[in-house]
Amino acid sequence: MATPHTPYDAVLHAARDVTRLDCALDAEMLGTALLGSVYAIAETDRNTAVREFVTGFLAATSRRRTAAALTIRSVFAALVPDATGAGRIRPGSTAPAWAGQLGRVHLTGTWAYGDVYGDQTSYLATFAYDEAAGGPEHALVALVDHNIGITKDVFVGSPAAPILEQVRQMCASDELTWFRAEDPARMRDEVTRHLTVTDDLGDLPAEGSLATDRALVGARLALLPARPAGSATPEPPLDPLPAGMRTELVRRFLAGPDAARFGLHTVDGDELASLHFCLSLLLDHAASFPDADPMRWSPAVAGLFLLDWVHRRAVLDMDDAAMLPRVLRAWAGHAARQRGLPERATTQTDTAIEEMVPEFARLYSTGERRSPATAAVAQLMADGVDPDDPAALDAWIEANRHRLADEGA
């Protein structure tokens, strides 16, 4: 074969055997894989890039009359129905018998499962074709990562029953996971909301089938019922944790057994100032997540806080650094009990934090993860400059202007 002149020619060549496939599902899986390459290489707004590609493809191939060309046009129109021209595409007379079933599926069930910490939630939906010629019942699985705030992976597979049963058994055998039937409108809202963020990422998660299955997942999600107007998930408030609520959370914590276990209920003097500063850091970190929850602490969240965020965002003195792991262990235990997590979950988080302490101490001493702004404030304090003294601050900035410029370069 001659080298394809355009990306559209390359797609037509890759789809040359589409009419030999056994069912509509196989054709849709081929089509979503082909569109996955477009999704993967787009730099921003990947979903729009796929839609524009399909629009261009349908226009560029409008005069192709081979059975393969007509069929793959129908596949793309079913996968991306909002592409310009998709609504006018019809299978040709030479198309396979299953071509009329492209995209013609109905929902047969929705479920959700995840870890008890709340780090990740997976949503699972099963679909069946309106006629058997379309192919087997199949499952869509979407993994939402609440720490990153994205739909981290998606997957479409068949047959659906073994996939669902495997998930059920996995969750039943592990007390640190949960499983439930899910409202399909909630699934659509949650997966789509986080998938919109994923579509705009500069770099996609490296593993999984996100790119290859994205178009088919989008088509299936669109078939789920939408939430009634006005009932969609609201945007998070600008201040997800008002001052009054923060004060009440801290009060309850200090009056509880976890604070007492670590001796935090009796600290005073300089230690008391460090204690409240450390608690403010924990609450600030919780508020930084897209799905903010001050009671959601896991080994993963603790690691993000203790080994990364706090070094980039805060300036700790030696008392703060000595206090912080202790406060984190107490708060994480308190949060786990407030949420009713299994004892094993509480223990795992506590053990993980304890094991992080040496690395936290090393990062504190080296300052290697400090942001330029945090490093400058740390140096200012080390030089004995009062940040609340404008004259002293201006003099220090002037004296260190060249060094600060070099570090910011």
C-alpha cells in the first residue's frame, strides 16, 4: 500500500477490515482505539480535538463508497454523535448486518466501589445491545481519583457478568473496600465532571486504557440519565471550611481521646502555638483538594501532605517540625474514628505516617522541596527579619535582590 497522504487516509487503512468483525461492539472498540490516538496527542481539550477530527473525517470521506469506509464512518458517528455531520450518517447497503446496532444499547445496571479511605471511587455500568447482533453485554468501568481530582482511567470490556462478579468478590473479601448499587445519574455526573478535568491535562496518566476507550466511554455515559436541573453537584465554595467550622473541628479534636493519646491536650506555651499552627496546616491541606474533606486521611493523603505539600507551602521552625508528625498521627486517628473506618484502616494510616517521619525530617533539613517563595521566607526568618516590619523587610529584599533573582530563574 502507498503511504497515506493524510491522517484520514491512515485511519481508513487501519479500518480496512472493519466489515469482517463479528459484531457492533467489536467495531466500536476498533473505532474508539483509532480515535484514542487523536485524544492522546492533543495538547489541550482532548475531547474537542476528537470531535473536530471526526467532523473533518466525515467531511473528507464523504465520497468514499467502499464498504469499509461507509462502515467506519458509521462507527465514528455513533461514538461521537455531536460531531458535525454525524446525524446524517447511515450504514450503506453493503454494510455488515450488525451496522444498524452501532450505539443502540440500553443500560442494565450501575454500581460503585472503592476504598474506605475515600482516595478512589470506581463506577461500573453494564449495557446490552437492543438486538443480539450488536454483541455481548459489556461493562464500562471508570476510576475517579479524589486526591488528583480526575477520572484516572476508563475501561470497556465484555462479557459484563464476569467483570461484575470479580468486583463483587474482591470487595467482599477486603474490609478496606466497599461496594454498592449506584444511581446512574450520579455516576454520569461524577465520572463526566472528573473526566472533563482529565481531558484538559497536559500529560495523561501513563497506564490503563484511558485514551483508547475514551470515545466509547463518552458515548455510553451520554446514555445515562442526567440529574434533574438544579440538582447537579454544586461547585465547591471558595472557602470550603469557614473559620467557625475550623474552630469547632479543632475543639472537638483536642477534647477527644486521640489528642490525649499523643499528649496534645495538655501542651502550653510555645508548644501550644506550634500545635495550632500544625492543625491549621492540616486543615489548609484538606481544603486544597477538589473534593475537600478535613476528615479524609489515608496513607496516600498523609504522604502528599508530609512529604510534599507542607514543604512547598509552609515555613516550619524546629518546634513545628517536631510537632507536625505527632499532630498528624493524632488527627488522622481522630478522623478515622469519626468516619467509622475499620481499625485496620486506622492502624495502616498511623503506621504509614510513622514510617514517613525520617523522610519528612530529611526533607525539612535539606529544604529541597521548598518553593522559591517558601525558601525566601525561610531565609528571611533565619536572618532574624520580622516579616511584619515593612522597613526591615524592604531592606532585606534590597540586600538579597540578586540572590533572589537567581533562585527564581
